[in-house]
Amino acid sequence: MEPSSQTIILITGANQGVGFETAKNLVLHSSKYHVILASRDSSKGADAVSTLKNLPNIKGTVEAIQLDVTDDVSVDAAASKVSSTHGRLDVLVNNAGILSKNPVARENLREVLAVNCVGVMSVTEAFLPLLRKSPAPRLVFVSSSIGSITHASNPESPYYRATGEQYRMSKAALNMLMNQYHVKLAKDGFKVFGADPGLVVTNLMDKENQRARGGVEEMWEESVLRLL
């Protein structure tokens, strides 16, 4: 199936972890999906695409693209490439993100916000013109319940005393950004979703520590299929 007749999906931060597993599930699920695997490191993106293409039961198609969410030149170049190659984008999955850094200092907070919130807005704005050319545009924001102000304010919530202040602030900001896009774009036929994968075992943190805290190996990617 040619990409022109497929659902074209771009996933940021997709060379590993949640993004990679989501891409993997999509191309294994159906030939109707063409996944653009976006990553900051082009060589890692190429390796990830090679891994997917060598899967024995692959049905969909996949390509790599270089995209650093904190670099406006990189973001604009990626949007230009997708425009020239495909002419539209059907689904944007804003997945790229980083965790809190120690110590809790202003420089580290700026870095986390730059990736988890400002970068998401930059990518979304760059790809909006291409999404508007889709008959059924979708925006997916990978967020976290740990960024919920409701949970953070409730002493009964398991997230009340959760650590990772920078990450929590960035996800709270992301949730508001997502809601603003929902309000702004609903009249144009967009569907905007927030997705919380929960605690999963990825390379963002020590894997044994994540398993000890109840992290799961199986990803949330199947739920993404229900959003498309």
C-alpha cells in the first residue's frame, strides 16, 4: 500500500521506549499505517527503522526523520520534508520527553520545560498546516497523571507526595497546552487526546528500579490504536 493511501502518523522521540513500541505495534497491526519515526539522533532513528523493517510479520510501512524538538531549524526542516514527501499528516503523537534532573535548579527546570512543553508546542505548530490537510486529523499528547494538579492537591492520592518536581510541572503545563489545542481546534474537525502510559520500563530510568516499583514491560501502545 502506498503512503498516499495510508494513515500517516508521526511519532516524536520514537527510536526507543514508548514511542518505539507504539510504532512497532502500529506497523504490525495493519498495512494502512505509515509511521514516520522521528528522533533527535538520525543514526538511532535509522537503526530503529531497520529493526522494524526486519520484523517477520510487518504489515505497515515506516521511515525515519531527524527531529530535535528543542531546535526550531530541525523542527521546520522535518515539517518541510513531510510536506514535500507526503503532502499531509494524519496523526501527530507528541511523545518526546525527558525526566527531572538533579539538582532542582533553574537551569534544569528550563531544560525539562523546553523539551516537555515548549518543544511540544513548537512541533505541533509546525505540523498544524499538514494536519489541516488530513480528512481526520488527530493530535495525541503523551502526558502523565503525575502532572495532575487535582492529584497533587489531594492527600489521598498516590501522587500527592510524588517526587520529580520539574517533570510534574512540565506535564501540568503540557496538560493545559493540550486542552487549549482541544478548545481551539475542535471546530476544525480535530480530535485531541491525552494519553498516560503509566509506569513502564524504558531507558529513561534505571530498569531494575522501574520493575521494583511495578513498572511493566508491556507498553500502552495498543490503546493508541483506539484513538486513530
